[in-house]
Amino acid sequence: MAFEYLDNADPHSETFLIQQWETVTGFSEASTLPSFLYLPTDQEAAQMSSTTTGEWVPGRLARRKAVESPGRVAHSAKSWLCHHAVDRSTPFLPWRSDEIPVEKRISPIRASALLLEYLRVAWDTKFANAGAPFNEQEITITVPASFDAAAQRLTLDAASEAGFPETLRLLEEPQAAFYCWLNQHQNPDALWAKIPEDRSHHVLVIDIGGGTTDFSLFEINRQLGTALPQIKRIAVGDHLLLGGDNIDLALAHQIASRLAIDELSPVQWNFLAARCRDLKERCLADSSGDSFPVSIPGRGSSLLSGALSSKISRAEVESIVLDGFFPECNANDQPARAQAGLREWALPYASDSAVTRYLAEFLAGLPPVEAILFNGGSLYPEALRHRLQQQIARWQGGVEPQILHHPVLDLAVALGAASFGGIVHRRARRIEAGAARAIYLEVHKRAAEKHEESFLVCLLPRNAPSEKEFRISQAGLELRVNRPVRFQPYYSTRHPNDKAGSLVAWNDRDFRRLPPLQATARITGQAPKDNRLPVTLTARINELGLLRVACVSADPTIHESWPLEFNLRPHLSENEEQTDAGNATANTANLGIDPAKLDAARNRLETVFLQPLDTRDKLTANHLFKSLEKLLGLPKADWNLLLIRSLWAVVNECFSHRKKSVEHEETWLILVGFLLRPGFGAEGDSARIDELWRLHTSKLAYPGKRSQIQQYILWRRVAGGLSQERQEMILAPELPKFRSQKSPPAELVRLVGSLERIGSKPELIELFLVRARELGSTKQYCAPYLVALGLLLNRAPFYAGADFVVSSVHVEQAFEALSGLDWNVPELAEVQTLFLRAARIVNDPAIDLPRTLREKIASKLEKSGVAPVRVARLRTFVPIAGPERTSLFGESLPPGLMIG
């Protein structure tokens, strides 16, 4: 953190020294606050006088504890904010922790907010009583230039949660670094004399930190009669999770392969990675020494108990760093587009480890580089800066760019941001920086042959100036009113010439998917025909740098507009309906039937549940399904997602009529489970599950075995739509049945296996193992327990996040309990599937089983006759295909529902 006095005649930025815990008993001051958060144990919290139990501690102590107690440390919050495949508001940090229960974890937004809040309080502690409270200052938060619009929005959400004022600004980190350099070189004659007036001069900022790499290109033009030139940011790179941490991991893997131990514990692994960071910096900064020893504490109570030792040569370090991460390459080389790169902590690291190939891709088609400004702590070694300079010179036919020297690579961003705030306050000239990336929306047009063609329409061109509004009036652009609608946006950093309204073809190299934009357009008066309203789309970047998109009515009788907001809950986004755009956007599934047939089916459902039980016309779910198949003209296996959800409304309205008889209730439960399976995937499913939840609160009308069994099946079928709290509420009254060692119904056992978000998995695994072993050893039927265990131990859940995957210790416990049984007997048929799921590789070191355990399980499976192609998934990473994930559900899914 840095600041600048606004009333100073000679403005300059100063570093703010941040007081923070150095140990559990003492403080220190430092110019940086490491972005680590540590949750002290109760004993430690008692020692820390100003810390209460349950309070997260940021900074230097937390960074050191990441080595000693990694399961109690949350980190990489900024990287998580860019990971759109997860819900950033869900508490799952520390990632894959065995030390902190789920209820005590924090979300990436909360982690970011805690770090920002600590800085705010630190400032107020020092300056509030002096008349300069934090919230009365002009605040700037820096973000990577590669942060997209959704990540920027989440950053502001975190700042708001941290109590920051609404007037704060966002600034790209490469810009901030450039401002710092400009502030340190304020003599215009020395700066600009060498820049010719007849052409542009280009400065490349390369910013490589611990976890990310950022590229930005700036254009400088001298103007006649003015002392200062015009500076404009003309290009930024894509978001790359590639930095110094990746290098440390690569060195750690190299050393770990030589240790006299099969697997390192998490504490040992983190200790090794930290030592590799020090070793790397020592090796690249000091040419003395050809070999570097590394010692790792053993697993005993003493640090020296069973200590592990190895060494790595200078040549190996330089080869891994320079040849692996900064290799020489040609100007037209492209990064490898593999399915999985070097990964840790489940973050989507760059698929290619070569920074130089990403740089070559970024510079392709851009003007030659005259100067380079390096930034970020990972670029302190001169060898790395020199390699990048020489590489660019080679691409430019030997023309070597000048290096603009920075004295403090790790403080430049903070100092530059403070300088930027002073420039804004004085209304001095600043770097021109419009939209860093072009924004597009996916549209679908029906061609003459009546098939759909997908295009992207440019909504906001690259480098669009802030507050300039762009209007898109595509023919046939319509909005469905009085219902939720979604648009699918994309961004690109590679299409500088696209104008607002341009139609372009999508490809996976140039365009990156953003979270959906959504809105509900409410019209209080008379709705337009077919509830479709012609609209114009507007887009702009506001002064804070945030994307603002809205739908504006193009109907002269309706003067309204509706803002579109990002849906940042990814698990609620998939398969939802998208709005109409172009002549006919309907990325939505067609009903597949004549609407009149749908009306007839709805009437049939209403009639069945409204009338009393007629013994002459037996009421069963099977009979009802057959009558609906005749009315719809389709077998129920072909009823698509939109069709089955369209039948829910009338069935929901018949909720109270299920009480007419046990037959009514049983049929209603079976029908609902079929219509709402798997509980997610369609627009409005969250609301449907909310409506269904009253079944839990109001209880069964006929709580006998018939209805109870069907209720178990219903909750299993929709479990994916149930929150963790609701799953726990369903499980709570059933747990005593398992603890008493009675024989619970098979469907209850299967239901428990489907509850992927519960926190009591370890206890249930232990209970189910005891029962499965008892039954299996006497060749009795135990399939429900084995199926449930396969789901509880699964490395790749059907719908829950990876933070709900249990520790490998429980898989080892299961193997020890069941390995002595004959896996070929019919009663144990499900045990093979159990371990194929529990031991497969998912390419996440925090989730994958130790190699030795996987090999034991693989060997047992092979001896039991399992095909080699299936066992191979326990030895090498094979991406999980949609059909494999679907098989976890245990029955067919509605046509049109895509599970990734």
C-alpha cells in the first residue's frame, strides 16, 4: 500500500508500512502485506492478544504458516476471482483443507475483503485520529490488466464488503507500474528527447508475479509544441495463471522425484515448495556454487526425525527456469493448448509453461517494441530480464529494446497507483486507456434452410473510451418480458478492428467465455404480443472501468430499459434459456411437441389430482405416465428438459391435492422426481426447488412405507439442486437409523450417497463400510451400501465442488475393509465401480490418491477382471467425459440437459 499527499507542492508517492503479526506473540512492520490468511488454533488465538477465536490473520505470519499448516491458510484469492468455473461467493478456502471444517471456510470474495479490510483498519489506526480517515481518501485498487469485466465486478464487491467507499477506482497493474516509472523520471527533456515526432514509440510492460503474468503495450506520441507526449495503452494480454509459483512447483517436483519416499505429506510438500523459491532466487542472483542442498523435515514429532535430503545442480535449476519457462522460440510460435497444464490448488494454470511463447502470441501483429518496463517480484533475477530482452530483439531482426529500469519491482504497482490518484486529483494528463478487450454477445440466426447459425455481435469495441455509449440495433433483436433471460457474452483481446455491431464467427482461440448476462424485464402494463419486445442493446465502460450493458425498449409505446448483470453463480448458469437475438435466438431447447398437446397433458394432470380416488380407474404413476405418453405422442424417455419442466407448474399447483389418498401422494412424488431430475440445469430450477421444499416442511400426508420410500427417491433425484443446508436437514433425522446399526431401507442408503454436499461423510463412510463388510463376507445383498460408498468416496462429484471430496485416508480405509473379499461374486458386483470412482486420477494433487494406494487398488481390480482401459484411469489422467459424469446420477437424464 502506498499514498501521496495531495497538498504537497512536490508530489511523490510513499510506501505505507503495514503493522502485521510476525509470530503468534509479536508484530513487525513491512511495506507489503502478503496475501495469505491464517486461521489460528484456539491455543494460538489465546496467545494473540488482539485476535479472537475464529478471526483470520493476514500477512507475514500467514505466509509462514502456509508451510507449517497449509490446511489453515487461504491464499490465491485474486486468482480465484478469475476462475469462472467456480462460485466465488461459496466458502471453499482453504482449498481442500482437512484441518478446517466446511462451515469455517471462506469464499474468494470474503478472503479478498478480509485483506482489504485489514489495510483499511491499518490506515485508520495510524491516520484517522490525525483527521485523515481512510474513507475520506481517494482510493485506487489495482487489478491485473487481464482481469475481465466479471473479475473486476467481484473485486468491487469485495471492496464494498471491506467497507471501502463507493468512489474508489480500479487501475490496471501494468499502468500503475508505468505511472511509478514516470513519476520517478519527471524531467521531460531526458524522457522524450529521443522520441521522434514523426512516429510512435512503444513500451512493453511485462509484469510477472507469483501467480500471474500480465502483458500491456503502450504507445507514446510526441506532439509539437507540448512538453509531454500522449501515452495510450493499446493492447493487453489474456489472463495467464503462470508465474513464479509455477517455477517453484516445477523445481519441487524435480527434487521430490529423487527423495527416498513415495509421497510427501502436504506439510512436507509446502515446505519443499518454499525452499525451492529461496533456492531459485539464490541460484539466479548469485553465480557462485554449482549445487544446492535441500532438506525436508520428516513426519515425526522432531524436525530431524527421518529428515529427507537431496540436492539440485545449478545446471538443472537454470534448465528448468530458462528452458522450461523462458525458452527461446520463434516470433510465430504458439503456446501449447493442452487439456491440462502444470496444476496445483485446482486453479486453471496456463496449459503451456513457456512465458516466451505467450509473449510471442501477444506481440503478433503489434508494432515493434522500443522499450521494456519489467515489473513483479518474479523478475528480480537479471537473467530472466535479459532472456526476455534478447528474445524480443531476435523477433525484431536484432533491434534490441531499451530496458526502463525500476528500483523496486514489487512496490512499483502500489507507488504508481498512489501517483495515479494524485494525477486524477490534479486533473493532470494521464494514460489514455479505454476498454482493454472487446465484448461480444452470442446470437443465433435462422438460415434459409431453417438451421441455426451462431455468430458473435460486437457489443463494445476494444479501446472504447470510458462513458461512451454504443447502441446495437440488430434486426429481430427481441427480449422475452416478464421472465428471466440470459445472454452469453465473450471477450477478445485479438480483434482490434471490430466495430460495434460487427458480426464475427466464433473460434476458441480468439474468444473467451464470460459468465452469462441476465435480467428479468418486468412490464406492469399490457405485455406485447407473445411476450416478445423489440430492444436495442447499449454498452459502455464507466469511469470505474466496469462494463455496463442494458436492454432498451425499441417499442415506441414502452419507454423502459433493463440493466444486464453478470450471473456469477456458475452452477446456476448451465443449460438455462438464452434470450432471442437476431432473427431467432433460441439457444433454448424446443418443446418437441405441438403446444396443444402440452395443454392436453396439463389438463390430464390437473384432472388426475383434483378428482377423488376411483377404485375402477387405478391411480398409479405408471398408468399416469402411459396416458401422458399417448397425449404427448412421445415416450417419456424422449421428453426433453424444457418439456418436463413445463409440466411442473400444474403438478406444483396440485401439491395439496396429493393428500386425497396414499395413491395420490405416491403418484405425485414419483412424478415430481421425474420432472425435476436432477434438480438443476434449466432456467428457474432454483425457484422450482424452493417451491418443492415445502414438502419437507409440511411433511408427508401418509408417512407410511409407500410414501416414505418414494420421498427418499425424490430427494435423491433432485439432490443436485439442494443446498448444503437442505441436504443436512434431510439427513439429520435419518442418521440415528444408521448409528443404531439397524437395517435402513435401501433407497435411504442410496439417497445418502447422493448427498454430495453434506459434512458428515467420514462418519457415514465408516458406518457403511462396517455394514458392507458384514453383508459381503457372508455373500448377502449389499449393493446399496457399495453404491453409496462409491459416491461418498468419489474423486469427481456429479454436481458438488471438489472441496466436498473426502480425504484419501477414507479411500484407504475402504480398501483395507473390502480388499479381502472376493470382488467377483455377484453380491459384490458394485465394489469394482466403487473403487474405479474412488481411485481415479483427476489431475489435482490435493485430491488424487497417493501413488502406492492407487497401484494397490488397480492391481486388485485387474485381478478381478476389470478391463485394462478402465483401470488405466487410476494410473494416468483421462478427462471425465459427459456420459461418465451422467452415470453418477444412476438413471437417464432429460434429453437436452448437458452435464460437462
